[in-house]
Amino acid sequence: MSVHGMFEIVPRCLNFRFVLPESPRWLLCKGRITEVKEVIRKAAAFNKRSLPDNLDKLLKPPVDEEETAAGVCELFRSKYLRLVTFCFLCIWFTMNLVYYGLVLNMNSFGGNIYLNSALAGLVEIPAIALAMYIINRTGKKWLFCATFFAAALACLCAAIVEGKPEFLAMKITFVMIGKFTISAGNTIMPVYTAELYPTAIRNVGVGACNLAAGFALILTPYLSMLTKIEDHLLMTLLTAWCIFGAIVIIFLPEAMQHHEHEERDEDNAGSRKGRTLQPAHPSLSMMMVNGTVELVFVQTDMINDQSTATAISTTPKHVEFVPHGAH
């Protein structure tokens, strides 16, 4: 890319700062109430909604500083978080190793490298679209696990026909099937990761997972050297890593069914440490109310295990939820 092209792109990227508002939840946690009100007023005006009369009472930052200053150590504070963190570190490492192991080694599979690269890019489009469609209608755990097993089967079949010129087209087909399934899994992975981490440490958890992915990217360029040792070694190794990733996913809980027992464990641990548990912590969330997406204030009662939300609309709605952790 030329220097002139860079000077054209950078200002356009910077312009998004003036288009996209800051996260109101993050501003609320930082105590920047005035900015939160401004963001909410713009959102309400854009959606032709009126703000609730008790807006100032709802906008209260968390009083527990420990929740707003979550660090890496929080990822290992409880048994549940240790399990999720360890599993996702392995999964993100495996996913990136397999995904880029296929993408960056198209020249090692035989045939036309340009055609292989074009096909690898094309199969990713339906893979992402299909994954986005399915995860909104089914659970993510077993679908995610199935993508790894399918990729392992495809890589195994490609390894079997490796070194046989008469089966070159079949091998490329298996490679593209592996690329299709691993691309679908790569679409599910960040969504699944974000859902299993509590909101307070979600950014820290995803950041740690990206660190594991970075280690995989360091090793990926060296995978092409495996074909010089033995023709079947590259695809065999990718098969083994896919199976490993699928097995690790089995130990994870299904999305949206994991918080209840863990929150109770953390509350009990907090009581033993002498922390003052607050009965309600208001936060901002997007939620479906009467068939439309609403910006809502969510108050979670950690003692009575109940949640209440107030939607920004012409007539503020109070929505009572089932016990916390089941919604």
C-alpha cells in the first residue's frame, strides 16, 4: 500500500470516532453520568422514544470497586472461571492454528495456488452466513464442537489421499470442506466466548484468549516445513488439533445456562471475604421487548435472585424476569 493510500484510509477510520458512541455501560461504570445521559438521549431521540422520569435514579455506577477494576487474576478466581479460561485458551489456540494452518499453506496442497486461495475465500462466505443463521436458533456448544469434528474428518481424509496425484481433486475438496467447517467454528467462537464470561470480566477474558491466538499465529508459518519431513504430517497434525479442540469444548457449559450456580458461589466467597454485597446493580443492556429491540436498564437483585428491567419507550415498561441466570 502506498503512503498516499494510507493517508486516505487513516482519516476515514478516525471519522468513526464521531459516528459510534462510547459504550454507555462502560461510561456508567466509570462514573461519567453526564456522558451516559447524552448517549441515552441521542438513542431515545433517534428511536422516537421518551426517557423514563426516574432516569437519574437508574443511572448509578456500581459501588463495588472490585467489579469495575477487574484484572487478569479475576479469570482464575473461581472454579467455573478457571475451567472456562483454561478451555478457551486451548480452543482459541487450536482454532487459529488450524484456520491459518489451512489458509497459509495452500501452496502445499498441490494444484493451482491461486485457484486454491480463491476457493478458500469463497467457501468462507456461506460458512459464516450459515453459522450466523444457526447459532440464533440452536445452542452454540454442540454446533461449535461439531465444526471441529467435521474439520478433523476432512483433514484426515485429505491426509489419507496425500501424495497421490490421481486424487488431487479429491484432496482439494477435502481441504475446502475443512476450511468451510473451521470458518464456521471461527464465527461461533467469539460469540460463545463472550456469552460464557461474566460481563464484568468479559473484555479481560476475550483479551486473554486473543493472546493464546497470537501464540498460534507465531507457530503457523512453520507448519509448511512439516511437509518436507513427511507428506502426511501437516494434515495429520491439523487433524489431531481439531480433535483436541472438539474434546475441550465438551467440558464447557451451554451458553445462557451457566451463571446461576457460579454467581451464588462468588457471592458466598465474597461474604467470606467480608465484602458488602449490594442488593441491586443497575446496568444498561439491549433486550427484546414486545418484538422490538429496546435499550433497557437492568437491575439484578443478587440476594433474591431476581432481575427487573426498565425499557426506554413512550410508556416505560417494567419487565419482571424469571430467576437470574435462567433468562
